[in-house]
Amino acid sequence: MIDTAGKVGTVVKIYTKKGDDGSTSLWYGGRVPKYDARTEAYGSIDEANSALGVARALCAANQGDLRDTILSLQQELFVAGAELATAPEASERLEDGISRVTDGMVEALEVDIDRFMRQVDLPPQFVIPGGTELSAVLDVARTAIRRAERRVVHLRDTEGLASEAVLRYLNRASDLAFALARFADEPNPQLFEGRRASGDA
């Protein structure tokens, strides 16, 4: 790393080599295989968060509310990821709103969903993603959150969850991603001929 004076400083090494054996560390709770159900769950959230990052980067200067809502969702997905990266027996170490999802966070998402959906004229047909680049990326994020939700259901049924609030949160988070995608969508109906069901005139 080169500082402002042109001198080479200390390089922070991000590799530990501990994962070379195919295992990874939980935040609290030791090490597990990288294919573990818990790893799959919070890994899917990480994917969704990255897709949301692309969406946020695509927001125009006049889309501040949309950009801020995406950022808030990203920050809260880190909370969900931290909770899922903790073994249930270590759940007492988690903090509400920081490393543990709360019912209040779920309710706040519902407010955001309703706020954006009030501004959307939802077509009667199924929505085919791709109206705009931004809405398409938000739909990618939505499906990644849905996958994370499925992974968490599997985790609950196989290993258990410290709280099911995280599952409710992911369900609402995908709904919010849908609402944001429709808000960012192109209103021109000619772009959505594919929304018609087969046989429609």
C-alpha cells in the first residue's frame, strides 16, 4: 500500500489460510464446513447484499429515497447475516439490531413496502424482469433473498434458529426488493408485452 507521501506502508493481509481445509469460522460458535447449512444461509444473504450494491450504484442523482432505502436494507442484511453466522448455543452474545434481527425491523420493512407500492401501478400480468437495468438488478437481489429464505428454512428444520424473526425479516426483505424493483421499473407498457399470459389478445 502506498501512502500520500509515496512510501510503501504495511499491507493488510486478508488471507489466513485457515479455510484451506474447506472449513470456515462462524462469528460465534467455532468452525464448520463451507457447505454447512448455516454457511449456505448467510452466504446467500451476502450474494443478495452484493446485488443490492450494484442496484444502489445504478441509482440516479434524483433517486435519493430509493438509494437510501437500498442502503438501509443492505445494512440490515448484515445484521441478519451476523445472526445466522452464530451457532444457536451462542445466541446470548447477540445484540438486538446489531447482530440480531428484531420484530421492529420486520415491521419497519412493512412500512417501506407499503410506501413504495403506493407509488406503483402494478400491471395485472406477471412481471417479467428487465424494464430497466436498475429494476432488473433489484429483481436479481430479490431472487437471491428468496434463496436465502429457503436456506434459512432448511437451517431451521435441521439445526434450529435462535429466533424466527430472521426468517420473517427475509420474507419481507424480498417483498421490499420487489416493491423497489417495480418502483424503478419502466412504465412504458410496450416493454412488457411478455407479461401477457399465453392466449391473451
